[in-house]
Amino acid sequence: MSVKDDIPAIFLDKISPKGLETIQKCKEFVEDYCLPADKLYLGQMGEGAARWEKTPEITEKLKAKAKELGLWNMFLSKHYTEGPGFTNLEYGLMAEYLGRSFVAPEATNTQAPDTGNMEILAKYGNPYHKERWLKPLLDGKIRSAFLMTEKGTSSSNALNISCTATENVEGNYVLNGVKWFASGAGDPRCDVWLVMCKTDDNNKAIYRNHSVLVLDAKKALASGKAKLIRPLTVFGFDDAPHGHMEVQFNGYEIPKEDMPNAILAAEGRGFEIIQSRLGPGRIHHCMRLIGAGEFALLRTIQRSNERIIFNKPMNKRETFINSLAQHKIDIQKCRLLVLNAAHKIDISNAKSAMRDIAIAKIETPRTIIRIIDWCIQMFGAQGVSQDTELARMYAHARTLRIADGPDEAHLNQLGRGESKKFPLVDKFFERQQQRFVEVSKL
């Protein structure tokens, strides 16, 4: 089936021929290679500690195939010379198909958190950052982690970040603090950490108190003053070898002479960088979630074709058919919201699209969670077991109501933006009253 059938008509003429061809290739690559490889990937995982020491061999084979097909780094939009030149809208449609498979994002080098890290290295990195870290990331030779979240604080507000990098008497920077849920930090290929930390304490310029440090992960761990404490689970999933790690800095020193390349952009620009990183990333997450939701429905339709309830197939029951129809409507609603936000970024920038991004980020995870929950219910006990993809999908979708800012933060931001328009409502109705008087005299 052509991907044209899946693309909302309002966006179809905004997609280039190259974009349309690549979206089609994504669909076919996921269906022909990635979905069959999902089970193989899990089967190739090691046991015990070995699960953190190697990556299933199917990964590199899929990456080679994706490169051969030209399905590589599609997330890096046309604003960056390092990317293949797609718009956020075009990549959003690709991400929907990639989200159907567990292995597809890494197979195409479009996996989080590397996508966000590569984007800010491309945007803010100096020549050293780009050669030392960005190039091997773009080539898929190494992995990365973004260390922002901290235990016991509301980390969605970057101003609350308390992990410190302070200058000692020798002029070296010393890191102290604990990060957790550092996704990707458990991967044996993880070579670089981007660390959000506090480098100043100026009450008059609170948005200039934080910086993003670019650290050699293996060097930091070898010092003994940076440690991987433990992997954190998400509903019992540890996501080895990728992992979501707790990382402790205990007096880790960065020599003064290394600081020009250890700080991204400049000291005090951390808040700006993190805002830039999260905008397109939220679109990527949402579109992959939509793909997961669509795949969950496919699995459930398959289940309904074979499940007999009181001598009648589930797929013939009106309650099932009506619920399925509503879920398809809800997915289309989310698809339109997310693609609209992606297009808004393309024609302006992420900052001007904040309202649209917030709406998409709020609505998509909670909608897809509800859909996957229904799919689990249709499977019964099998739905919560390892015999379907649904439990892992549910865990991932539920996490995204917290990751990149919880629902409450986005709702508050959206509400505050709307409240600024309240005086305009009074003026609108004052104008209506004036027009009422004038129209009455006609």
C-alpha cells in the first residue's frame, strides 16, 4: 500500500518527491526487516551481567541495510548541512513507521537520546565537538547520553538542576552531584555524555546559571570519580544494554586547558540549549508513539480474528468494532496535531511552535496509552505478558507523559499562554456590544 493513503491530505502537497520516496522506503524497511528482527533482537540479548556488555548482532546488520537504502539520520532537518535535507514534517511521517518497531530507530540512527544530542552538537558545537563526537555519532559508531534529570527535584524545570561544576584553586572545574534516568549511559558504546549542570549562582540572571558540558564518558568512568551506580527500571524493564542509569559525580575534575572543548557553546547557555534540544525531540517521540499505537491496533485486530467469545468471533462484536473505530479517530486527531506542530517548526522555528508542540505532547501520550491499554484488555492475560509487544509499548508510552516535561508542565505553560489573551476577550465582547447597537439601527 502506498504511504499516500496514510498521509493527511492537508500535508500531502508539502512533501517533496524525495521525502515521499523515503517515507515509502521507511514503511517497507520496517515491515520487511525491522518487525521480523524485533523478536530476534530480544533473543540475542545476553543473560545477567552480559546483557550490559554487548549489543545484539542483528543491530549492525540492520544498520548496514538501512545505509544501503539511504535510510540514515533522517531526523536532522534541512537546517543542518550534516543531515539529508528532510523537513520536520517529512521526518515526522517517517518516524510514525519507525515507531512500530523496537529496533527500527537504532537501525536508522534515529534513536533517542542520540538524535537530540546530535542536533545540539550540530547547532552549538565547535569544530572539535563536531569532529570528535558528532561525526562518529552520525556514522553510528558510538552512542551518547544526556544527563539532566536529578533525583528529588523537578528536573523538567532546568532552573532546578543542582549538579554543580565549580572552579577550584587550580582553575580546574570540579563536578559534584547525582544524575539519574540517563538513558543510553549503560550502553558499552556510549562514549560521550552531555551533562546539564550549574556553573553559576547569580540571582539576577537565573537563566544564565547553567551550562551543558561535553564529557568523554569512558575517561570520566576510568577516573573513579564518575560512577554508574545502577540501572533504573521502567515498569520492570531495564532496557539493557541501553539502560536508564543513575550516575554519580564525586569531585570529577576537568582540567582548565580542556574547558574550551568541555563546554558546549559557552558557559551559561545551558537553559537555551536544553530548550532548543527538546522542541523537535517531542515531535519525534509523539510520531513514534502514533506508530506504536497503530501497530498495537493491528495486533489487536489479528487477535480479534481468532478469538471466539461465546461462539462468536470478537471481530464481529459491535462493541469491539465501535471501540476500534473510536481509537482510529483518536490516532488521526493526534497525527494531525503532531504534524501541524512539525510543519509550524519548518515554516518558522521551535520557539514560535511552542503552543502547538505542547498540545501535541500533552495529547499524544495519554491517547496512545489509552489505546494500548484497550489492546491489552482485548488480549487478556497474554497482553501483559512477554508474548506480545504491548506491555513494553505501554511502559514506553506511559514514560513519555513524564519525559521531556510532564503533562502538568505543558498544561501550565499552555494555560499561561492562553490566559494572556483574557483581556482580548473583554475587548471582543465590547466590540460585539457596539456592533449590536449599530446593527439595531439598520
